[in-house]
Amino acid sequence: MKIVLTGSLGHISKPLAKELIKKGHQVTVISSRTEKKNDIEALGATAAIGSIEDAQFLTKAFTGADAVYCMLPVYDFIVDVMDETRRLVGNYCAAIRASGVKKVVHLSSIGAHTDKGNGLLAFHHLAESMFRQLPADVIIKHMRPVGFYNNMEYNIDFIKRKDFLGRFLAFRFYGLMGMLSGKTGIIVANYGENDKNPWVSPYDIAAAIAEELTAPFVERKFRYVASEELTCNEMARILGEAIGKPYLKWGLISDKEMFNALKSFKLSDKRAQGVVEMQAGSHTGTINEDYYLHRPVLGKVKFKDYAKEFAAVYNSTK
């Protein structure tokens, strides 16, 4: 098959490209960075250098493909995520129509089943809705991975934080005696402790996407992808052991406290509120309710496997 992948050589697209090439498929990888061309070609893929912001470029890249994989970038610094989603998915849909490609795998997310109570994840619901407006003969498979293991790396700065807020939260959850005995660092969120959530490795996501790209496209569908289901306390213990803090805790704080903590990292009010609402959905179960109705077979990569990667990143940061 001739398959076009977006996502450059990211956490998912790189192992996905390797898997497809190993199975004998002709793979084209889209990247906006010219310096990635040699790395892409070294994998045995064809590099298409251009931007998903350019519908004409996408049309040219998609033309002649048997199947395409479409993903949206991480919106770290975008003020209006919904407007950006409308624009980029609009480009994808225009390119799909113009190129005539009929087989599409779209990287969506857990929480995409609703547009309420999911905070930042609401843009995935919008994206799925837009893709569903394509002609009926375009078969779309929406992949809904759960929380990425590597998202835990956003907690590293907080675990290492030693300012007033960091010391206050460590005192709150470890107590004075705990701090005197050397316990420092804490993971906090407005979900935590015994809240149980599904998590996934990008490698398991890549394997699932490879499977869907090469399987028959019979009807439109969605598929959840997960590697392991763990409580926050279990995750903190595993990460703590990996970084030499076996006592590490995951403290549950209020929505207001979470908002203020995010603001201390210079997030905008809108961005911070989106994160708070998303994480509150994890605490109440709103985010996960549809996942448990369509629970997948769990993947191969477990959280203990990922903890080694987390430790390497943790130890390399100041």
C-alpha cells in the first residue's frame, strides 16, 4: 500500500513509519522541517516537506495514496484551540476531497465522545465531527488513545519545585516529620490518589494505527487504545522508585488550587481553565465513561517500562 503519514518523526509517527516499512508498504512522511528529510529517508520512507497549513501541499501529498494518517499538532501556545482545529481539519478535509483518497485514519483522543466536561479535549470532538462531514464513501477510523505516558514529564518541574508553593504542598502531603526525614517533591493535580485512569504508550498507539491502516476499510469506526489502567498512587510509586524517591505521592488538590498552580507556570487563564476542566473530568469519570463502554484489549508496553524513560528525562533536567 501507498500510505501517507503526518506527524513528522514524532512519538507516534516514527515508530508507525518503521512498522509500516517493515511490512513492505510504501510510506511518505510529511514534515514541516527541512532538516528532517535525511532522517525520514534513512528509515526507508519518502519525505514530503511542507505544512498541513497548506491545503494545496496536502492535496499533492495525498494524491495517489491508498490511505492517509491525519493528526493535529499539540496546541501548547495556541490561544484559540477550536479556531485552529477548524482551520487545520478544514485543510485535511479539502485535501481528502481533492485528492480522492478514500481511506483515512485520524488520531483523536479519549474524551472525543462529548463536547462538554472535557476541557482542552473538546477540540477532538470538533475534529471528529468535521471529518464525519466528508462524503460517505470516505471511510474514516478515529483512533482514541487515552492519556500518554510521556505526558507525565510535565510533572517533572513540579516534582523538583522548591519555592514556597512546592514546599507548602510537600508539607501538606508529607507532614513536618516527612519533610524532616528528607521527603521532597510531589505530583499534584485536581485528580489523583486512588483515581484510576487508563494510560498508553505511543508505541502501542503506533501499533494500533498500523493495524488499522492495513486492515480492510469497511465502515466508519472509532477505537480506543490503552496500555494499562492504574491509580494515581500506583503511578507515583512506580515513578518514585525510578527516580530515587520511593515515597513520591500524587496529591489531590481542588480545582481552584490547580488553576492557581497552573497560573504560576505562566499559563493563560483560558489554557489553565481548560486543563482544570479536563483533569476534573478524569476525577469524576466523565472523560473515561465512553472508554469503559468500549474497553479495548490493553497494549504491550506497561508503565514500569516507561518509568525508565521518565527517569532519564528527570535526571537530565535541572
